[in-house]
Amino acid sequence: MPALTPTVAELYRTYGASALRRARSILGDEARAQDVVQDTFVSLLARPEQFAGRSAFSTWLYSAVTHRCLNTLRDQGNRARLLDRHADAAAPSGGHGGAPEELAAVRALLVRLPAELAQIAVHYYIDGMTHHEIAEVLGCSRRRIGTLLESLPGHAQEIR
Amino acid sequence: MQRAFQRPSGCLSDLVIDRLIVGELDDAARVEVLGHAAACTWCTARIAELRGEQQAFAAGPVPLALHRPKRRILGLSAALAAAAALALVFLPDRSGPEPEPAPELEDVVRTKGAAHVGLYVERDGKLSPLLSGEHIVPGARVQPTYTTTEPGHLAIFGIDGAGRVQRHYPADAPASAPVRPARDEPLPFSLAFDATPGRERLVAVFCEQAFDTAALERRLADDVAVEPGPGCTVDRIDLHKDER
């Protein structure tokens, strides 16, 4: 007889809001954000082993959504468009959520960074996470996060 | 490059607040977080905001759809995709030795609206629809979905080759489960098939009103044919479980 296993639909209802918020903040586009969230949860139906249970589901989901958003930015050709538009963007200032043009400048840089560095940059610059929190999400040491963040200005300089 | 999102120094991140809201924090962390929030208006407001978001989403999320139109499909591709999606959904009674032929357009129109279940199985890393009469291998993981244009009530049973009946949905309630109109809505369980070869039949019963699943389960166990009564639809899917 088939055995019953845990439900993705319930996870979607419980965690979908935070996933959608994350995707919105990274992509700045409601429709694409919904696509990313749907794809993330549907992929769990096909490959539930993605979430190995080594961390809390929220932590895994933050990382998974960020990864998909970065791929979406790359795939959609936003890179060239945003870079053209914001190549000389001024450095963003603080504030809850940041101004749209500032976030666009951040996204423009993200799509040209190496994958791991881009993910760290999202958590640091867009989410406002601490080194400790980023290390927890990515499953690596705080020292590594610090080292990679220190290397970011150099990468950004090269890209510009 | 400066941070685009900045919260006051020492305040809670969204990740911590999300984990608080869904109950992932252990007792010590929860006490610490709530202690901070009690003395911090910024965090109190942020917790309320994110909790409201979560509750609103949980109450009426955009349906989790296995088949969504691709946003960039245009023209003929869109028409073909729509036709393929329609062809997949209509199998109101799928029992019998032969897989049903693909429905003609008239069949689709005539049967449009009948409630039914769908099955999806992972193949080559992607979800593929599983139709009645198809073969599966032991260990296959299958995700059921349902489609209905009207609100109603649903129960799903499994019958193995030896005639044993198992109630899959709702698993632990004596009555059917209410369902709202949806297309290919994933049901809150999946099926993992064991290594015993043979037939597996799924029987899904949709009715306008709630019904007694225990009585229905007994009829199935006694091998009494289940026919749809007034306001009900019965959908059957036969799968053949092969030896690995």
C-alpha cells in the first residue's frame, strides 16, 4: 500500500508569504516573484530531498528562493538592462526597503557577481541580515561570510 | 555599496521574525525574541506586519499550480499549450483495461466541469502526469491533485491488488473533506509505493454534500461497486506497479 508523506501544499500555505516577500524584495516584480515562489514549492513536490532537514525550513527556504531569484535575474536579461540604466548609480542610503532605484542598482551588481557572493550580498544588502544569520542560512562559517563581504567592494569595482 | 535595507541596530531580522511566526524557534530563542520585541516599537510593528502578511496568505494563497501558463509563450505555442493542458485533465472514469484515447474537443467541452483527480510522478527530475493504465516502479513518489469548478466534498481511497482498502484523504476523519474550486490543486499528501508488484487503484469520490467515508470504505472493502449518486462523481485511476 502507498504510504502517506508530508505535504508541500501545507508548507506553501505556511511559508508562502515569507517566500513571496523575499522574492519581491530581490526581483522588484510581483509576477516574477510569484513565479519564483510557485517554482520553488512545486520543485519540492518533484524533489523533496532538496530539503534535507539539516536546518529549519524557513532557513532553507530563504536560501532556495534567493538562489532562484538570482537565476531569474540572470535568465531574464535584466542584467544588461539594469546595468545600462544604473551603471553610474549613486551609493544607496539607508531606509526601510530602500528606494526603488537604489535596489535596482544593487540588483544590477548582483547578477554579475559569482553565485555564492551574490547570495551573500542579497542577505546582507537587501535583507539586512547579520553575518551570523547569513552563515546559518548558507551553512558556512561567520568568518567566511566576513571574508567574502570584504571582497565585495573589489568585485563591484571591477564590474563597474 | 551600502545596505539597501536597514533595520535599527540590534533589531530582529525578518528571518528571525518569520521563524517566530511559524513556531520554529525553540523556547529559549522565543523568550529572547519576545523580550526584545516587548521593549522595541520597531520590532513590535514589524512582527505585526509580517504576521498579518502570513495570515492573509494562508487564508487565500494564489493556488499552487502544477500547470501554469508560461508568461512568455505567445501565439501558436500558447494555443498548443492550452490544448495540451485541456487534454490532460479529462478522464472522468478511467477504469478499464485500455488507456483512454485522447479526448476530442467535443469531449472536452461536454465533460468540462467534472471533478477529477490528477496524479504526477517524478521522471528525470521533472513532474509528469500519470494516467490510468500506466506502469510505475516501486518507490515511485506520486503527488495527487484535484480539479473541480464547484465547491464540494472529496474522499480518496486506495485499493491494492489484494483488495485491501486504505483511505488516503482525508486520512483521519470519518467524513469527506471540503474542497474549493481549483485546477490541479496539490492535495496535502503524497503517495510512496512499496515494492509489492500488482495493481493499485485509486478511487476519488466528489460530492456536492459531505458524506460518510467510513461507510464508503466498507463498501469498497466488500468489493461493492461504487457508483456516483446524485450530485456525486467517481473518478478511478488504475496503476500497474512493476517489479523493479
